Amino acid sequence: MEGRALSIGDRVQHNGGLYRVQQAHTAEHPPSVHTAALYTRINAPGEIPAWVQGSYAKDVKVTHKSKAWLSMVDNNVWEPGAAGVYDSIWREVVE
């Protein structure tokens, strides 16, 4: 991925995760919490991955602490269910 030209909307895989490119750039740094302005983690169809620290797109589902969560905002870097993280950031999914 390093050195590759990326456009808005491109999808890249890194460490088992799928990410959408938020800003056109040349890939020099991989997706991480430090590059949240460049990449947003998204789900592959039908996938509900375990939460890891990163940046998540709106409407992405994750599992964390035996619960399923839905991201309510883009570029969501907060931990689901953490103190001070309200339903406007992550909403628990009850199915």
C-alpha cells in the first residue's frame, strides 16, 4: 500500500480491517487512530468485527464487551460503552 495514490472513496485493507479513504493522498501511513482524517473503518458486507481502537464510519456495527454497537457518527474514535460515550456516538444494538 505504501506509495500508492489513493482517491476519496477507495477501499483498502490493513491488518484484517476494511477502510474507506476520506481524503485523496499518497499512502505513506497505514490506517490507525493517528490517521483518522485519511481513513474510516467500514464493514465488509455481513461482517460485524470486534472493536479495535481506530476511526469508524457512521452506521458501522462492531462487537465490544459481549454487546453489539452501531456507530452514530463518521470518524468515530470513541470506545463503545465507555463512560461519557452516549447513544449519539455509539448505540447498543439489541436484536
